[in-house]
Amino acid sequence: MNKIQKTDHFYLIDGSGYIFRAYYALPPLTRKSDGLPTGAVSGFCSMLFKLLEDSKSKENLQKPTHFAVIFDSARKTFRNEIYSDYKANRSEAPDDLAPQFEYIRKSVLAFNLPSVELVNYEADDLIATYVDQILKKGAKVTIVSSDKDLMQLYRKDVRIFDPMKNKFISDEDVKNKFGVDPDKVIDVQALAGDSSDNVPGVPGIGVKTAAELINKYGNLETLLKSAGEIKQNKRRETLLNNKDKALISKRLVTLKHDAPIEMKLNDFELKRIDKDKLYKFLREMEFNRLLSSAISLYGEPDFSGEKKDIQLKEKKVEIDKKNYSLITEHSKIDEWIKEAEEIGEVAVDTETNSLDPHQADLVGVSLSSKIGKACYIPIGHNSKKCIDKGIVLKKLKPLLEDPSIKKIGQNIKFDFIVFFKHGITVSAMEDTMLMSYVLDAGKNRHNMDTLSEIHLNHKTIKFKELVGSGKKQINFSEVDLEKAKDYAAEDADITYRLYKKFYKSLKEEKMINIYEIFEKPLLRILADMEIHGIKVDNKFLKTLSTKFEKKIEKIQKEVFKISKKEFNIASPKQLGEILYNDLKIADLKKTKKGSFATSATVLEDLAFKGHKFPQLILDWRQVSKLKNTYSDSLPEHINPKTKKVHTSFLLAATTTGRLASSDPNLQNIPIKSEDGRDIRKAFVAEKDNILISADYNQIEMRILADLADVKELKKAFQNNEDIHSLTASQIFNIDINKVNQDQRRKAKAINFGIIYGISQYGLAKQINVSNFEAEEFLNSYFSKFPEIKVYMDRTIKFCRKSGYVSNIFGRKSHFVNINDKNYNVRNFQERAAINAPIQGSAAEIMRLAMIRIDKKLKEQKLNKTKMLLQIHDELIFESPKNEVKKISKVIIDEMASVAESDQHSFSIPLTVDLNTGENWGALH
């Protein structure tokens, strides 16, 4: 072993203090596989991980050479022999904390660190003893603890770091706490006592009075000898009557410096992380976020090579349809229901005559509770063999609503809505589409046909094979029953097979919590939102279409005035001829197929250079799109029965976890333009109700600051400062109070551009500066916020190696083309990889907020308030006017408190902007 040198630096961690801080600071957390409480273990590991990395950072001039975690061994120590009531008022460890102590000690070993404890002594005594030994060797020591008792050890070459306040303790801090210099702390503690440890002290003497007395008399012993001279009667009497208590208290608060420790200083030498050991422990504890952070920092585990892709070794599965049954008798249904009840799970699939669940009629239902065995119950076919719909649904209702039996579906939200229309509320839902999404987001599509081929090596019967296409396409109700049986029963069978496979994979890959916490609860919530829908003012849309038409005509006149002839603006060919041949605004650009290049990017480049013509074309396209996509098309989506729009929320459509919507897509209505806001005005509240918008404030910037540990940004958010003004002051090197609007605008563009991996060229266009200026801005930005550049580089490096990135909750986003030879493909994937953990974490927070709000509304029986829409960082609600005040508080409290969720504790508060109005447009 190496000899201790004067240049060595020891870090001594108050492990017991860490445990209780972690336990009480974070919400409860359990291991999903077995329900083991793990909140304290998770918090302890996170604190230890952060400390290790912060201590090794370039900015830390006193990096550790030696590291040890010190624990209390038991509740009773030698102090109980001095004073039997010492710590007698301390309660036993909470029931959910006690079983975590063992795993906390294991976590220290997993980090390849020494763990020290000694019977009959407290952790503070061991720390005091080791401090003396270290100082005798001439080395330095840092004590990591928030415990005030350790302040008595503060001196030259002994630093105390408070991990809760993230700061080193100073002379001033000690004086503010005890009113004396560090060498007199013990005397003040002895006089004042400590109610938390049941140290008696002198009754009636607090810290302030104790400090006054010790500063005057020098120490406790001198004070007690001179107590009779004190003029204040009450003070004199209490000191004279309680001398014994004072002296006993000093013995209790004085730390031992000669504990009989066995582990030597050399044993604390800091070792390299054993990745396999650490990762194995984190996987066992199901700490996915921390595992992701560890892998990002230390790299992938050193696999021995025997673990290869198991999928390649699997034999091809042959799907035999001989056990697929067509149910044409009521009594046969009972047999299938009984089997499902005995097994406790059943795959369910509905066949309908429409892809719109809100307007679809039920044609048939298929079931499967065993691999290779399935049935189809026809209830809406053009056949005499069909069973009466009412009887079938009456028989299925108890099964589908039984919370003890899992109902497994592929995109089961569709089936939920169909059944709900028929008076059945499906419970205990599982979804294979979402399971695949959690496992393989970004790798492949998650529709059944694709999943069957990838995971079961089986090509399913295609829908078009049964119904045809084009003008000859028939309704599913017209399909032959035997063919319908094979198709529908196969769907149920495949769904059940996929479920069995995916559930196992989710557990093996430690992704089950993402599925259980973030996906499953949203199924019911989104279904309820879709069923309720949102009212749309059809008359207003017609007026808006007329307004847009006039605006389009006006733009056309200006375009034709410049081109000096009329042409079809929507035709790329005709536009290209005007652009390149007639006006000769730019050098000829063509696409790969040889046609004129007239994309938005090309036009934006030309507009950026000051040309009016391309900007007019962009304006024309924007207004035309709004008219065609929204003001003209939205009326077609209004349900004739409900007079509402029922958009479909897509859970598995993005790589990051963010929700999408379709039929109609409400995610892409522009918010910054007046025309976009006009579209939103068409979405209105019902009579006597009002719409509420709850929008997370700069959530992605907050996540970036938290994810990359950007100290300046975190401080600004914690102090509720204007983040864009702060950024402007940093990159323009001026006082924050002197930042003008233009500088703030540019800083805002950089802040949000960074999240999406903006290039200097893209930034130059956005803020209308030269490429050189944009590059200077970015360089200045990264020099002021170096942690962001480190995060970006680290993320890309990890993704190139692993093929995926993880958000702060552990969800993986795969980028299979991150190493593509094509620069544009590779660059796009890199930018997406940088953004995914940020956007994905924001999406996860929104999911948690929706789940919590839904739960709270049900608990408080606020059933008249409905969650209507989720658009990016915004939630839209509809509420009776007399409930708005109460509802608003619930919404804000739940959305903001996600910052202290069961899954991740944020260092930055989440804030919510809440607005109310008669229509969506009025909310902004």
C-alpha cells in the first residue's frame, strides 16, 4: 500500500446522515418487481454518485485520493452508559426504512468504496478519530455532512461540506450557528443541550445565551466556577443548580478522538469503479435513471461475450390456426369466460365497421387466454350465424370490468372506447403496443403486423386481404365468417403471445416501471379525454375560412405583381421557373430527382437574405395550410351526435415519449402567429363552463439545467430570475439590468435552439445575424455554460456507442442511424439524441402530472371538471365557473409537485402558468 502523503486528501462521508436525509427528502419509492421500499437507497445512491463526480470535477482543486463512508452501527453507544436517557426520545426507524439499511450498505460496496462502522460508537466518533489520524500524517480532510455536531471538528485542513446546501461550511457559518469560534462549539452545545438527542443541557439556557456566556468566560468549566458572580438571578440560579447536567452534557456532545478503529487509512484509497458490480446492483434495485447516468459516465459494462442477441437463436414460431373457434352459440361463450377467469388474463380484440371508435359499430369480439387458442364471436356480420349483440355484451361485461383479470390488447384504448359506447368500462388493461414502445422506441413501428414479424417470425393475415381496397373495398361486416374468424382470432392469439414475450423482456431489461408508471395509467385518462372531446364553434370556423381566403388573395396579388404574371403558386415546377429563370433571385438549385428546389428551407434562406418574394410564398403557404388543415377541415371532424371534436391521442408515435394526436392533429396549430391563435379561438367551452390552460414554464430549459447540472441556470431558476435575460447578460458580458429586448430575444433563441441542437447557420437565420456572429454567440454561450457542452458531447458519445439515450426517468430512445455514413442523416440523429433526454423528460413529467391530477379530481369528487387536451407542455381543462378557483389550485399544486415525484427529485422548481377564458385562443 502507498504511504500517506501530505498531498493526500481524504473524504469522510457521514453515511448515517445521508440515509435520513435521503429518506425524508424524497417521496416513497418501491421496487416494482417485489414491492421492496427503495426510496432511501435511491436517494443515498444518487447523493453518493453526485458527490463522487463533483469531487472529481475539473473545478475541484482538492480532489479526493481517499474516500470512506462512515455509519452508525446501532442505536445504543457508550453515551447511554454516561446518561441512560441519551437519545431516548428517538423513535424506531420507520417500517419502510428499516429494510433499506442492508441495501444502503451494499450500495457503498457496489461503488467500490470502504464502509466503516463500529459497535458502541457513533459515526461522528469514527470521523473525529480518523480526522486526528489524517492530520497527524499531514494530509487534508473533507467531512461530508449536514450534521451540526461535526462543526466542532472544523479547523485548518479540515473542510466540512454540507451536501444539502451544496456548500462548504465557513468560520462565519459556525459563528452564525453557535455564536462562537469552532473550538468553543462543544461548550455552547453543553450549555444549550439538544432536544433531538435528549442532551439535557442547562434549563433556560439557549444557544444565544450560551454563546454570550462562553465568549465572556472562555469555557464551560470557568463559567461554572464563576457562576455565583453572575448578576442575573435566574441565570445564576439555573447554572448553580444544574452544574452536573452541564458537565454530563459536555461528555455527551464531545466526540471521541480515540475510538478503537480497525480499518486503516490506507484502506480508504480511492479505487476505480467496478462497472459490472455497480451496474448489477443498480439493475437489481431497478434504479434505471441512475444506471443510465452511470453508463453515460463510465461507459457500457464489460460483457464477457457469452450474452449475444438471443432473438437470433430463437426458432421460428409456426402459428397453427386449428384451435381457433367460431362461437355461434351463447353457451360456448361461458366456457371462454370461465377459462379467462381461471387464468386471470385474456387478450381482447374488437372488430368494427369503422376506424373511428366514436362512430364505429361493433361487428365482433375475439378472445385468447392460452397461446395458440383463440375464438371469434361474430355479432354484427351479415350472417344468420351471428349471436345477439345484447346477450354477448351482457355475458362479457362482468369479465371485462373485473379488475382482477388482465385485459390485454394491441392499442387497447380503441377497444376501451368501443366497449364504453356499449355500456362496458374495461378495467385492468395491458397494451402490447405500449410494451413494444417502451422497449424499442425509435427502432421500429409498433403495429401488430410489424411486431409479429419481428418477434414471432410470423406474417399475419392482412386486413386488406379480407376487405380489399379502393372502390371494391367491403365493410368488415360483409366478410365471410370463417375468414373473419381466422383473422380476428389470430389478432387475439398474436396479442397474447406478444404480451407474454414483452412482459418478460420488460422485467429483464428493467423497463417495467416505465410501462407501469408512465404508460398504463394514461390509457384510461386519454380514453376519457377522447370520449369527452372538445366543443368547436363551426360558425366561427366558416368566418375564419373566409378571412383566410381574402388574405390568400391579397398575398397572391403581391406575388403576381413581383412575378409580373400569374402562375400556380402551389406548383413547385411553376414556382421554380419564376424563382430561378424569371426573377433569378438565386443560383439554380435542384432536388435529387432533378426538379426545382422550392422547399421551405430554400425559401427561408432566400428570405433571410432580404428577398420579399420568397417570404410572400412562405406566408401564402402558411395561411393556405391553416385554411386547408384547420378552418376548412375541422368541421368534418365534428361528431354529428356530440357536436364536438374527438381527437385521438397517440401514445406510441414519437421517439421521446411525447404524445401526438390525429384525426384531427391538434399538436401543430401555430401559437406565435395571429392566424394560429385565431384557429384556437374556435375551440370553446360549453355553456356555464370555462376553459383553463395550465402550461409548464420553460420546462425543457429547467430539465436541461438539471440534466447537465448547469449551476448558473439552476441558481437562476431557483431564484425565479428571467432565464433569457441571465443568458443575455452572460453571452454579451453585461449587467443583467442592462439587457435590452433585442439581446434577450437572441438569448432566448439560443436557449431554445440549444435544446434542439441548433447549428450556427440555423441560429444565424433565426436571429438575423451573420454566420460568424452566430458562431461567436454559441462559443460565448458554451464558455459561460460549459456543462451544457459537456452534456451534449457526452450524450452523443454514449449514443454512438450504445445506439440509444435515456431520459431522467430511464425511458430509452433508440437512434439506429447515429453512425450513418451520410453526414445529414448522422447529424440529424445526433441533434435528436441531444434533444431526446430533455424533451422525453418533459413528456414524462407531463404524463405524471396528468395521472396525478386525474387521481386528485376523483379523490375530491370534482367530476364536472374534465381534462380535454394535452398539447406539448400545456394541459387544457373545462370546468364549471364556480369550481375554477378550487380546480386551479389542484392543477397548479399537482403539476408543480411532480418536481418531487416518486421517480426523480429535481433540483429546480417547476412553475406553471395558468389562464382561463371562454375559448382556447383567449388562454394565451
